Amino acid sequence: MPLTKGAGPKVDQVAAQIIKKYGTATLEKYTKKHFANTEKANRLARL
């Protein structure tokens, strides 16, 4: 799965997809963990 660089809505969406498909541990393995972006992605993944 391609990772979008930077921050913003597209990054949040991709991160949420990774969380849904592979879990938070996988997201943390391949990305920098920034608290605000991770929280946004977790909220999106719950929808």
C-alpha cells in the first residue's frame, strides 16, 4: 500500500485504511507516530 507523505486529510485517510486492514502496530512500524495525526486516523478507522 503506498504511503502518502506529509500531513493532512489524505494522509489521515491512508493511515485509517492501514489501521483497518493491518492494525495500529503496523502503522507504527512503517510511519512516524505523530499524536494528532494518529488520533485522527484512529477516529476515521472507527467509522
